[in-house]
Amino acid sequence: MANTACSHGHARVPGRAAAREVFAEQGWEAPVSAIARRAGIGMGSHYRRYPSKEQLAQRMRIVGMEQLIALVHTALAEENEPWAAFARFLRGAPSAQDLGTPLLPVLGGRLPATDEVDAAADQLRTAFDALVGNAHRAGVLRTDFTSADLPLLLEHLTPRLPVPGERAAALHLRYLDLVLRGLRTSAAGSPTALPGPAPDWAELRELWNAPAE
């Protein structure tokens, strides 16, 4: 069933998708009322599911990681070649993560790590290690690209663009293909080294989570 429009002209969308849209437009300071309005629900219904904005945001983080883990598992299971699995994952990830609404610029450093967040992050690292490791062992992925590069690459590939959704998707895929060509090794030899050191998973954790008190 198609989404219906809310009173302010936006289509009603599920709660977490509504939160992504509103956070992307208004930043972390966006009121919970704006999220509920975008989702087409009352404040009471919203608070029964997510008693605070922080709990909603934590759930968004976990669901986002779970979606990426599932995409990796599907790509590895259904593609026979490591490069095909790697490329399939990257092409599918922006859509699974609600194209054009990256979370790190809004949520990074604002929320503490919880046991559930840490568990999801560990599972994500395991999945990304397998995806990247397979491609490295097959000699099809440049060796200076690491599994910890993947989360930040996805953030860079999904900026909000002020164009209709179909055009935004087409532009994202265009530049994704350019990135994939730069990541793949070839018989011509190793590509030029990337500038600067690669991130590691400890650095990613510091980017996402509020400092421990």
C-alpha cells in the first residue's frame, strides 16, 4: 500500500525511516514531534515504542548494522566470485541504508556504546572482514583497502542530493561505479597508493560513540 501524505505534504513513512529523514534535514536537535508527524503517528504512539530520542537513535544504529550484515551474508552466499560479492554489497548497501541519509554526521559521538550496539558492531566487523578478506585473497581488491574503510566509504557514497529520488539513485550508482573501478586491481599492476593511513575499528568506534564518562 502506498504511503499517505501527512498534513505538511510529506509522505507518511515508517518510524525509523521518518527519523532518518528528519535528522538529515534538521540535525540532532530535531524535535521528536517532527519525527512522529513525518511518520503519521501521534506522540503517544511514538513514545510507547521509543520512550526517548536517544533510544530511537540507538535502535536505528543497530538496525542499520543488521541490514548491512544481512547484505554481506547474502552477497557471499549467492555470488561465486569474491569481486562480484564485494560489488554486489556496495551496490545494495545505499538502498538498504535509506539512500541519501547517512547517520554518522548526525549521531556520531552523541550516544554511548551499549552492549547491544557493541555486539552488532562486532558482528559487522566479522562480516566485513570476510567480504574484504575474500577479495584480498583472490587478488581482486587493492591491498591498502581494509574492512574498516567500508563503513566510512558508505557514508561518503550517500550524501543527500537536492534532486528527485530516481535521479539521486542514478548519480550515486554512477559514482559508486567509479569508486569500484579504483578499488579493483588489474593485470596492469598495483594502483597508486592511497594517501594517509587507513582507519581501524577502534577509530570507527570513537567516531560513533560518545566518550565514556
